[in-house]
Amino acid sequence: MDYGYHAGSLLYRGNFVATGKEAAIDLSVQGGPLNEGATYAERKGYHLPGGQLTRFPKKSPFQELPANGVGYYATRLDLNIPPGYDVPLSFVFKKCMLDGSLANFRVVLYVNGWQFGKYLNNIGPQTRFPVPEDI
């Protein structure tokens, strides 16, 4: 069964049910019920286009977190792609070293609300994450 968007409409129009603290979220938004994610930022929709990112302080992912937990970092890219072009992209991560060994961190890559991969710096092996045109 196809749960995705095609030509601007949701193909499956069933009743989606969420559980837990954020049970009132609308799972029929872009990304749909099959898009993985249970972090606070994902449940609040910060990874979606137009997410409310301005309320967070600006800081580098290379700064330590004040305590154990999950840090959430987002950026917006202006790719300057001319109108009418459908251009595939690829995000490439370079292995990062810390004190002579591979740094221990992970990245979940979202583009326009869609998850395109998980990068684990100290495990690998995937470092290139293609994003098809029209996303």
C-alpha cells in the first residue's frame, strides 16, 4: 500500500493514530506515518519545511552539550537552482577524527522533511546520501 504523496494528494486516507505525549499530532503531514522518528524535535515537526527554528540559540555542533542527551542542529541552504530544473543532490560526510580516533557521533539527514539517511561516523561505511530530484 502506498502511503506517499503524489501530485499533491495523500493516497491513503485512513485514520492514523499516534500514541504518547504528542498523541494530537497529525500524521498525515509530509513525511507520513512511515517516516521514522520519535525524538522530541521530530514529534514537534522541527525537521519539516517552515519548522520553528528561530526560537533556539545558534551554536555549533562542535560545542559540547551541557549534559548527556541529544543535540538538534538545523540549517537552511540556498542552492540557487534555476526554476524549472529538477536536480538530484548528494550530501557527502567526511570521517571526523577526535584525539587520533574516529569521533563518536551520528547524523540523521532530513531534506524538506524527508529522512534521507543516517550517518554514524565511527561505524560507517556509508558517507554519501543521494537525494533525488523534485524534493
